[in-house]
Amino acid sequence: MKEDDFKQFIEFGALLDKGTRRYLVRYLLHRFNHPGGELEALAAPSAEFDLLKETLDRVFSHETTLQVLGQHDALATQVVQDTLQWMRKTHQRVKTENPYQEEFRRLGSWQERPLRIFAETWYHLTQFLKENYTREELDVLFYQERFDDTFRDRKAFLQRLDAAYREHGMDWQHPIERIIQDLLTQWEALLIARSLRYEMERMEEEREEFSQLLYQKVEEFQKLLDLIAPFTLDVGRFWDLDKGLWKKHTFNVLERYAEILQNEHGIRQLAQLLGRWRDAETELDEQLYARAISKSEWKTVPGLRGEISGVHESDDLPNVLPTEAALLGTPVTETLFFKKYLEKRLLTFQYQGEQAVKGRDMLYEQQAQQKAQERGPFIICIDTSGSMEGTPEHIAKVLCFAVLKMAARERRHAYLISFSVGLHTINLMELETSMDKIVDFLNRRFDGGTDISPAMHEALRMLDDKDYEDADVLMVSDFVMYDIREDIVRQMHKKQKTGTRFHSLTLAGAKTNPEIVDLFDNYWVYDPDNREVVRQLASDLRSISRVS
């Protein structure tokens, strides 16, 4: 994992500010890449940041999950991306559903209320605060007495206020306004604390639900890896948290056929031979080149004034809020200012800043590249008619499972067509979306009649696809069936002239239709008890590869 994998979240995550989002990503990268190590703390953490960081700590405290993610970097990247997106959406939803939103609007209304209106309505404010906060939380009586002394004779107060405005201008502030501002500031601090407590409780509830789904998904994912691995390396593509949990019988079926395949040595050999169809030769491409790399990284600079991340209580005088500094304006409120200063309870701004530090070293490299060996695509048609019931059905299903593993391992384009009177198709290259279809095929009972024409029509259609234009086609059947339609035969001959090869694998003991078998380039009969059959098949496939 690297920071660039989460660039979209950092730039557009809509969660706190950009600097904090970047730090959350670095924090998770540090946990995975340097477990047990220490990461430099965020310069100016906020309460919301602490909440989100603790949420991530709890999500990624599950030992089994950490072990699985530690073994698969691509999977870890996807899980972290899912988690960050979940946290962003959940945080926004919790804020929207916060029951204190109405009280925040009430607070805003009082903060914007002119003194002239406040003089006539202040009683509603003190009454509301007394009903919603204890005296230990907020001493409303202190402020109520000050307001009563000042506004008892409202008419006289308004006359004095008008005279003061005429004498000093409209920017002049009455001493009582500082008292009002202090009350509103304390109310705001208490309201933020209550709101944050609610969000913490909700986030914890949401985290438990998300974590349970995540851990279950990781557990079943590990089961899938045990069945598919070590036949596939790109395990991250099987992960889809939004899809939910697979059905229990999915793993039961896969486990059963994995065990059968382990004991069917002949079928394993057969699948391995099929996997060598149209192998491309390895190409070594030697290239020498110089590459200059300059690295830059963001570092937090203490004391650098960047974005305001919040407000907190402290004795940091340079960053004190103007409303607090205003308390020094009159002897009445000056004592309150010094009291809050000694108790480190002055409301002050929090800042955080980051600077990009560019590395000076330039790295020059020389490399030789080897082109990856490409494997040719293939299309397999499996007869699921009633005449295949029994041993042929067993062999066909185990062969399908073996081909499934091979396709996963080699990232090959492989297309499965199962047919009787109808047909079903599975793209084995896309296991992450085809796993349920595969399980249905392995569970399906072979029955019904046989019509090969629709299956061959589908195979021919796939040969026109860019990904399968170089594919070979293998038909697995007992070939107890009627003739193929003439138009299908003509299309097969046309494809054969352009290099496509059609192979037939007949299961031993079947009474085949010779007219159909003769249409195929190669005709093999598979008998699991006859080892010579596998050797002959291997020889034929090698010759096919050389010709291709």
C-alpha cells in the first residue's frame, strides 16, 4: 500500500480537512507497514479527529483480519479504501441525524440577536438553559441576576443605549454584551460536548455493525483463498464488501470438489494439459534506461499557521478568541478573564499546517524487462444431459473445478458452456462475479435431452469476441446426440480454415455419434482407469502447441 492509492479520499473525502484526511491515511499505512512503530502525532488534533482515529483503531484490532490483510497487499488496499469510505459516509449520516441540530440553530439565533431585542427576550434564553443544563454544568442564575439588574427597566435601558450610540457610534458595545457573549460561548461549548458524545456513541454502534460484517467477510474470504490458492495470486479481485456474505453451501460445494480433485490424479493431469493450449513463448525484452526519481513528502510543522482546525480551551494568549479578549474591556468582566486564564479555560483557536519537503537526491536505474508469458484463451462445452449421469457427470464436474483453478491461477480467458436442451454460460475469468454460477453448476443434476447446436452456436459467437478470437474449443460429452445443424457445421469449417481447432473429449463407455465426432480436429476418449490415455492426450496437445 502507498499514499497514492488513497489520493481520491485525501483530495475529495469531504471529511474534516485535507490535512487531517492525509494524516488518517498515513496513520493506517503506518499500522500496516510498520506495526508497533510510532508515528509523529498530528500537530493540532481535534475531538472529531480523535473520534475517527479511535474508530479506525477498533476496526483494525481484529487479529485474524490483520493477518489476512498482512499477507495480501492488494486486498489490504481495497479493505482500507472500503473502510475510509464507510467512515466518511457514516460520519456524514450521523451528523445529519444528530438530535442537537435544532439546539445549534437556536444558539445561532441568539448569537445574531441585537442587544435591543435581547433586552426584551433574555428571559426565554435563561429559562431554556435552566431546563436543559444543571447548575454544575452552567450557572445560569449568575447571568440571570446580571440581566435582571440591567434590563429590569427596559425603557430606561433603551434610552441610555440610544444615547450611547449617538455619542460613541453604532460600533460601541455595552458592558452587558460581554456577559451575554460569555454565556453564549459556554452554552456552545456544552452543546458541542453533548453533540460529540452523541456522535461517539452512534459511531461506536455503527462500527460494531461494520466490523462484524468485515470480519465475517474476511473469514469467508480466507476460506475461499484456501480453496483457490495457491492457484491465484491476484486475490484482491475476489473482494467485494458491498456484495455481502456468500451462502454457506458455496463453501461446502467448493470444499467437496477440492477434496475430490486432490484424489483424482488423472483429472488433475488432464486439466494441466489443457492449460498448456496455445502457450505463448516467453519473450525476454532487454532494455537499459535511466530514470530520475525525486521524492517529496508532507511534514507537519509545529506552530505553522495553516487551516483552523477548531477551538479548544487553553491559556494560549496569542490565539485567544476576540470574544474572550473583550472581557478585558471593563472591570466588571476583567476578573472573569483572568480567572479563565489561570484555569487554562480561555477559548483559543487551534491551527495546523503542513509543508511539502522535496528530496534532493536523484536516483538513476538500469533495468532489464522480461515480458510476461501469455496463455491462450479456451472455450469448454460440457454436456449436462441425462445420458451423462453417473461417472461421466462426476468427471465433468471435477474437470470443471480443475479448469476453474487454472483460470484463476493464470488469469486466462476461459469460457464454460454447459448444455443439454438449453445452455448456461460462465466466464471463468471473472470469478468474483461468477462464483455463484459455478456453485450452481456443481450442484446441478445432469438430466434432460441433448442438443449440441445451441452450445456450438454460442462457442462460435464467442470466437468472434476479441478476447477469444484465438481460442481453441473443447467439447466434453458422451456424444449420444443428434446431428449438428448444417449452418453450424459450415461455420465450424470456416473457423477451422482460419486456424481455430475444435477438440472432442469423449468419456469412456459411451455410444458416440460418429458423424459428430468426425467434425472435430482431435478426438480423445478419456478413461480414468487407463493411464495411457493421459499420455496420448499429452502428446497430442504438445503437437497442437507446436503447430499453433
